[in-house]
Amino acid sequence: MGESQQSQPSQGTSSSSSSAPHSASQSSSSGSGTLSSLETLPTQDLASIPEEVDEKSSNPWGRLWALGRGFVNHDCVNDEYIFGRDKLCDYTFDRPIINQMERYKTYSKKHFRIFREVGPGPSPVAYIEDLSGNGTFLNAELIGHRKTLPLMNNAEIAISLPTNKVFLFTDLLTDDQSIYPIEFRQKYIMSKTIGSGACGEVKLAFEKSTCKKVAVKVINKRKFSLSSSCLDQSASVETEIEILKKISHPCIIKIENFIDTDDCFYIVLELMEGGELFDRILKSRLKESTVKLYFYQILLAVQHLHDNGIIHRDLKLENVLLSSTNEECCIKVTDFGQSKILGETSLMRTLCGTPTYLAPEVLNTAGTGGYSRAVDYWSLGVILFICLSGYPPFSESNCNRSLKDQITLGLYNFIPAAWQHVPQPALDLVKRLLVIDPEERLTTRQALEHPWLQDDNMKSFADRLMYDVAHPMPPPTQHFMSRKRGHEADFMDASTSTCSEASSLYEKRAKK
Ligand code: ADP
């Protein structure tokens, strides 16, 4: 799966059929040069092919973004392209990386055809035809030999195996892009949805100038009863955004751009390919050394936010994203300052969900106060508790007391079996963070000085990881997931913990 989903680093957007950086043997696909015409055309007739370029046809109608290693972006200008191993194909799979791969042998000489035909209606529709022996897949579905399917915007094309993705198709003529504001379209091409949360959808997009992938959070203002006609609010949002954009730390998601329209906010974020820490914990219990590596980075991130006057207020496993699918990787905290952009409404939605991570003082003031940095220290304690033990400290499934009582009285659920392999210093740090009195709670700075984190090897490894991510992001290696929140069944599948309490973590997922 890995290889097929790795995207080529930026190839530029000018890879039209005539200028695509194909190998030297790549057939020129100028004019009507499809494979069939080239195969049958007598050579003496070649000179008679008109050479003038049709102005209209030089505008691409579709763009194939390379997803597979060795593949390059390809603009569709002509009405038809054939893709395959054959040198006479319009797009030949003959680049060294491709033809050195084991699976190269499974590619057909003519693997698939992309073409467009007029109708229904006056505008052309793009199609893909499977010409292969081993199959061409559209969004992981086999097309079938000699069968044709419409090629929709954002469709993923895979060859020989449904997971061997080679291209993402962008229909440049449909008005899909036009639903996005011009300020956005000037810089980005919006692609598929990669997630959805309480505030709206998160989409993959490509930065036009660099082909860099970014994540775009699209927030519908109506959902939050926000209006940019409210000048005061607009002005304050601008100020907040300027502050948030300046936040730069290897363990904090970078806000790259922010576009404010009448209906929506478009928050352009650095893309993270490894998913949420929440999902990582569902898959398997983390090693103590991994928890230490992650928690150290989370502390650095939160400390940096605090040093810049930002209290996160919504720290939770879902807001810690991973840079890769490797266990030992860089983490980044996200969704900081969202309440500053969306106002209290957004945060209140979160707070109205299960209060797993909420500090006692927030519950005691019914969410109307207690917003000192200490609320983040508490949430950090909850995060560390779950990472180390695999279950949440406060849970509705503990029927003896209400959830609010458990939190406000600091009665965390201690299951000895789940903690038996956790070193005492790690548990000690949890206890010092989950302190009811905010004044007595450990700060991030104090937590960083805690004995459990005095591990030079871990720190220098974390520094290396952070240094690496501070440099341009590597190409994606992971399948994008699109899913809604509150999938309690996620946890049912988890072979996370032997502790039956692990399942109660479900209900802790922010219900939005
Ligand atoms: P919420 O607002 O409910 O916290 P988000 O809108 O932040 O949720 O995220 C929704 C989904 O999009 C999540 O699955 C999250 O992993 C994904 N996501 C959010 N930000 C990014 C990003 N920068 N890179 C990749 N995926 C992201």
C-alpha cells in the first residue's frame, strides 16, 4: 500500500501533454496523436498533420495529479489519452522508478484510456476506459475490461491493484472549483474531503504555485451564526488570525492562510498524513517510550502556545495529529485558537459534548469561567492518562458517580492491571497534572522538568524529528480517511487494552 500512495513531489502544474516531463521515449501526443492513429498512419503522411496549435485546445480540461511513485502530473488537453507500458502510448509507464518496481510487470501495454465526449448537454464529459488485463480501478472499484465509467472530479485512479493509486483526476472545466471564492481559487485547487468535524469539513487542496498539498478547513458561518457583516467581529477575527498565523513551532500545525467570505471561513493548514493520536491509540496500546516521545512534544507545543498568549482550551487526543504512520514520529497540536476565530459558540459545542478533558474549574463554573492556562494542564493530564493506560480517567461507565462528580472531585478510575507496566514516575506526572486546585497543578514548564521526562536520548530523538518536519513536508504515505466523529464502533475493534474499560473511551470522543 505504501508505495502506491506516495505522491510525487511537486512536478509543477505545467505538465501538459506536450510539455509533460515524461521520459524521452514518451510519445508526443500533439494534435490527434492517439495510439490508434499513430499505429495506422503511414509515415509519409506524417508531414501532413497540421502543426498549428488550436488556441482553444491548449487549455487543459483535466489534470492528473501523480499519486504513484515515478508518475508525473499530466494535463489533459487532447480529447483522448492512452496510458500503458507501450512506448506508443500517450503516457508511457517507462520512467525508471516505475519500471524497476516488481508490479511493473502487471501493467498492460495499454492499461487505460481517458477521453471526453460531448453530452449529455452541450459540455463534454470525461470518461475512463479499462483496457488492462489486471484491472483499472476508479475510487478503488474495478472498472472492468473494456468497460467505461465517467471520470468525476477528484476520482482516484489505481492500476492492477485497488490500492496502487497512480493519479488523482481534477476536472478543470466543471464548475466545482467555482463554488470556492476567487481569493481561494487564485492560489489553490480544492480536492477531496479528508475528514469532517464539529466545525465543518476538512479537504485536501493543492497549492497552485508549488503543487504542495494542504488541508483546508471549511467552516460554514451560518452553522455558528457568524456574519462577516458584523464589523467588530470581523476586525477581531482578522487580528486573531494574524496572531495565529505567526505561531510557528514544529509541534504546532501551521496556519498557512485564512480566507474569510460572507458564508465561510477557509483555514488553510499544514497537511498531516498520519491521522489523529486518538486513532493511533485505538489501534494498539502505545509503548511507554512512545508515549514519552509524544507527550514531550505536546508539552513543548502547549508551552509555545502559552508563551504566545494562547490558551488552547480544547486539548484532546483528536487535536494531536501525527506526521506519519511510523510509531516514532513528530506530532502536532491543532485546533488552537479556534475559539478566537469562531467565538465561544464553537468551543461551547465541544464543551457540551462529553467533558472528558475538561478541568474541574470549568465544570464548576458551567463553562463560563476558569479559563486560565491551568485548564490546558488538566487536559494534558487526561491525555497522558489515556496514552499510558489505554482508558479514560473519567467515564460515564463508572456508574457509582456522575461524570461531573468524578472530575470535580478528581476521582479518576484506577485499574491496577492497566498500569502494572507503567513506570512510577510516569504515573506521578499524571497525578501532578490531575490536581483539582489549578494553582497546585503542574505547569508545562514544571512538567518538562519532571523526572520522567529527563531522558536525553528521547529528547535528542525528538529534536531530530522536529528538525526534519521543520523542513518541507515529505510526500504522503497514508490513505486519507474521511469519517464522521462519534464512531463508537471504532473502539470496539481496538485490540488496545485488556482492560474492559477501554471501551468507555468511545464515549469520550467529542460528541459533536
Ligand atoms: P474538529 O473540529 O471536530 O476537531 P477537525 O475539523 O479539526 O475536527 O478535523 C476533522 C478531520 O479532519 C479529522 O479527522 C482530522 O484528523 C482531519 N484533519 C484536520 N486537520 C487536518 C490536517 N491539518 N491535516 C490532515 N487532516 C486533518
